[in-house]
Amino acid sequence: MKKFLLLLKKELRELLTPQLIVPFVIIMVIFSVIGKTAGKQIATQAAVVDQILVINHDNGELSKIALSQAGQVAKIEIAETSDDAKIVDEMSRRSISIGLIIPADFGENALLDTATTVQTYSLLQNFSLTGSKKTSTLSGVVNIINQSVSNSLIQLNSPDADPVKLKNPVAAIDFVSANGKVASGSAITVLSYISQQTSYVPIVLFIVIIFAAQMIATAVATEKENKTLETLLSLPVSRKVIVTAKMISAGLISLLMAGIYMYGLRGFIGGVTTAVPSAASAMSDGTSNIVKTLNLNFTTTGYVELGIILFLGILLALAIAMILGVFSEDAKSAQSVIAPLMVLVMIPYFATLMLDIGQLSPLLRNLLYAIPFTHIFLATPNIMLGNHLSILYGSIYLLILFILFVFIAAKIFSSDLILTMKLNFSKKR
């Protein structure tokens, strides 16, 4: 045990260098700062009322009511020109991104129950979130015009009727259930809220697993290239101890990097998502209460489960990467030999991101479950939904495979294959 601890300290000292730590800490700080700064800017821009340039060829009562109502979501700017073809030029000159043209027969067609149209213009100047906000404002203006005209027509034909009740005679009271509990609320908003809170987790897992694999494969290839591996193997220490010390040290560092990444990305996403209008904030607060009622939030136990299965997944990736790293001749070729491992990580990453595995055919579902890293990417939803047995079985599966690959790696390190195995992709002359 003493020799193992000494080797573990040696590997940690070699891997945990300032050159490794400083960039990750800087990334964490940058993410947090960018998130908070972006959040403040988005909040500032969200508070600004967008301008909409309007050419109104109809001076009837309906068009006046429609524009009056539209003023609730946008500042109405009447165009200086009455030529429809020049609206874009005036929008550019006045730096207004959205425009609207109301035709002369707008009110007449509406009163005659004939389809009427309005023309909308969007001046694309950037593709950022704030740029898309103006497009949303334009859609909101059109919706309000529809609502106001519809309400006016209903009141004209039925003065005593309530337009809202006539158009929406059936009201839905939504309930959502999870973990054996029921709460009043919309499933769509709950899913959106959870996605905002946890969307960074699979990204971090993917990055960290690839990072860990590259780190251990490069370390083995570098030792092999510099001939220091021969010195290490000549020590009176069991090869299994050497292999285990290398993987656990790299696994601990990778787990630390995962924590740093998660903290940084959470700060970034949190800074951006908190910068929402007051109504959206109120909805988020209400949704947060629903999530707590349904026990869909992460607890201390959940974080422990996620940490354990992530650590086991990293160790398995390291064991596979160590074996693949033996085939490399130098540090440069180490990046190419871990390609099979990257494929094994990418398949479940994209599959869990885009598919409902439970709805797949038994063959495809079992194939995905056979890939060990699938259980890591499924950990977050399983923890939230209280599927603790799935976490347990996934962890046991990862542990068994880890022990198997450690045994294979130890066998390779115990023979001369560690020094002679290589893959040569160069052309023979």
C-alpha cells in the first residue's frame, strides 16, 4: 500500500502542474464573468422597447385600434414615406429593424369577413439573441393586431359578449407528475426549466472523458518515447500497482477538472438565464417551486451518485486509453490511437441528447446500454427521476469493465509488449 501511495503522489505531481491548473481556473473565471456580463447586457436590452416602422394606408377605426394595441409591445413609428418600396430604405436610415405595412382595404376586408393581410419586414443586422428578440417583437405585434381586430369584430356583432370567453371557451388546468408526486403546472415549462439547469452536464461529461483519455494516452506515449517507462517498470513494484496508480491519479485530476468545468458553465448559463423580463422571472420562480415539489432537483445524494458514476466512467476511459496509448510510438500519434474510444463516447452522447432510448427497439436500446458511457450520459435524468437502481446497475457495469481493462493493461505492462507494441500508419517504402 505504501508503494502504491508513493506512486500515486508521483503521478499526481507529474500531472497536476500549474500549466494544467491555471488554464482551467482561467476558463472557469471567464465563463462566470461572461455569463454575468452577458446577463446584465441582455437584461438592459430586454428592457428597451423595440421600434417598429409603420406605413398605414388605412385610416379606419380598426387599423387605429390595432396600432393602439400594438403599442403595448413596440414603439410605433409612422413612416415618412407612403411608398411601400421605400420602407426598407427608411428602416435602414432610421436604424429600425422591423417594419409593418397596413393596406388600404385592411378594415373593409375584415368587416366583410374577407381575408386581409399585412406586410412585415425584418432588417437582419446580426444573428445574436438580442437580434432574434426583435423578430419575436414583430410576431408579437402581428398577434396583437389579430387579437384586437378579432375582439372588435366580436363586440360589433355581439356587444354583450366577452371576446376572450368566446375565443377560448375551454380552459385547461395543467398537472405534471414525477417521482410519484403531482403538481399543478405545465410540463413544457418544467422540461424547459430543467433543460436550462442541466444542459451543461452532458457537455462537461463529454469534454472531460475525451480530455482524460487524451491525457493518459499521451502520458504513456511520452514515457515510452522518452525511455522513462523502462526505468519505471524496472522498479520493484507490481505492474498492477503502477497501472492502478496512473489511472487513479489521472481520474482524480479529471474529476477535479469536471467540477471546475461544471462550476464555470453553471455560472455562465445562470448569468444569462437570470437576465429575463419580470414576467419570465416570475414564471421561472413558479416553475422552480414545481420542480422542488416533484423532487426533480439535485440533492446531495444526487451529486454523490453523479460523482461516483462519472469517476467510474473516467477510470474506464483511462483504462481503455492506457491500452490504446501503448500502441503509439510518440506523443503525437497518441491523439490518433484513441479514435475508437472517442467513437464509443460520441455515439451515446448524441443518442441520449436527441433520442428517447426507452422508445427505441429492444435491439438498438440494448446496443446502446452495452456501450458503458451511455450510463454516464443517462445519469442526470435517472437521478432526477429517482431511478437509483439504474444508477447502481450502471455503476456496477462500469466497475466490472474497469476491472477487466485494468487486468488487460496489467498483463500488457507485465510483458515485453509494453515496449514493442505499436501501430505504424506510415507507408512502407
